[in-house]
Amino acid sequence: MPRKTYEGTGTLPGLEDPEPEPAARPRERTKPRVTASASRAPRLATWRIVARGFITLVGLLVGLYAFHYLERFLIIDPRFALNGEDATAASAGVEVTGAAHASQRSIQEVFAEDQGRSLYVIPISERRDTLRTVDWVKDASVARLWPNRILVTIEERKPVAFVTLGRSRFGLIDEGGVMLPPAQDRFTLPVLTGVRASDPLTERRDRVHRMLRVTAELGDLAHELSEIDVSDRDDIKVSQPYRGRVLTLLLGDHNFNSRYRNFVNHYEEIQKRLPAATTLDLRLEDRITVVE
């Protein structure tokens, strides 16, 4: 039997290398299907934004129109005019409280140009500033009383002393150094010397505060004082009627209470020794000196 021969690779049958398997392909990502409802969603969201913006704009325009209409109504309608349609009675629409010394006429004149005008357009802040320039007025509040009245509440200045203006002429001064015109009331106050009406306001205020330091320290004893001289910052002098004569006491610039009480405790002895003495120096803590 003839022998078979194999040609080619020389590899025995059945021992051939297996064919290599093809490499696995990377899996492709599948894009989600875009359905008709999903494609409409962005369009719906955009329309909602546009619709909301439009509604907001319309609401804003309606609000502005309503405000403009209401404003014109408050300005034009005669029911809201100060003093109504009758602009001749200058004081009917302005009610004033708290003014005991301030001139009612001066207060009413502040609102003279507002008679017949709508309360809505009256410049409240400006009127308040003008009221502060009226004599005796320290502060004021102005309120609209709808439909057609103004309420003015006055805070008046309080005098703390008399000030000499000339021969037998006295004015009043408050704690801020403001000069006040005379009033019909009877005030029980000391005369403050060393202050002139021509002095700058800051200087008058400073000297009034010196006086107030003395009266605050003396307390009830200050009611006996008839005059306080603050012209010398380092030596405040007080005068008062005491046991049938007017005494002048030199208090210095501190320890007013203790020095004054020292005078009260020893004056009887001083009077016995020096009955003619009228000026006493109390500035030394351990003694009282008679000033000739």
C-alpha cells in the first residue's frame, strides 16, 4: 500500500493550532430614544418662563397705574385739602398741642402756604424744621390726620436761669444756651451772670453747663441761690440772701456741696466774729476766709 505523504506545514493532522478567536468589540453606547413628549418638555418650560414674565410685567404695570391713579386722586380731590375748600380760616386745619409759651400764631404761619393744598403734597419734614426756629420750640412732630387736618405736637424749651440783658431787663436761657423771650409765667430761677446774649451759642451753652453742675451738686440747697457767676471757670461765685444780708460765696471749681455745707455749719461763728463780712472764700477745705 503506498505511503501517503503530507506537504505544507509539516504538522501532523489533528495537531494544528486552533484558530484565534476574534477580539471582542467594545460595546457601543446606545443613545436614548428621543420621544415626542420629551422633545416638547424644553419648549413647555420656556413658554412657562415667558408666560410668568409676561404676567409679572402686566401686574407691575397695573400696580404702577393704580398707584398713579391713587396719587392723583389724593392730590386733586378737594376732600384731602388742608382746611377743606375754605382757605380763609388759616388755623382751622392745623391742631397744635404742647405749646404753652410758643406763639400759636407763629406756629400757624408755618402752614400758611399749605392752606387749600392736599395733605399728600405738604412737605412734613420741611415744616418740622421750620417749626424748630420758632421761639420756645425745642422740637416738634407733624402728622397728617386724614382727610384734611394736620396735628402739630410741640416740645418746648425749659428755662434754667435769668440772664441780664440790660438795665432792669432780664431774659431767659435754657440748658442748651438758647436765649428765650420773656414769658408771662413767674419762674423761680437764679440769675446767671457771665453770659451775654451776644456770646456764641457754644460759649453760652458751656457756661450754662457750669451753672448746672453747681445746682446739681447742691441739690435742694440750690433753691436758696439768687445769683450764680460763671465768668471765671476756675472760681464760680454764688450769691444768696442769708440771715438778713446778701452773701457772696467763692466755691472754686469742684466740691461745691461739701464747701457749701462747711459754710452753713460755721457761718454763725463767722457772723459773731466778723458781722460785717459779706464775701467768703470757701475754696480751702479746712478754713473759710473773709474777703475784704
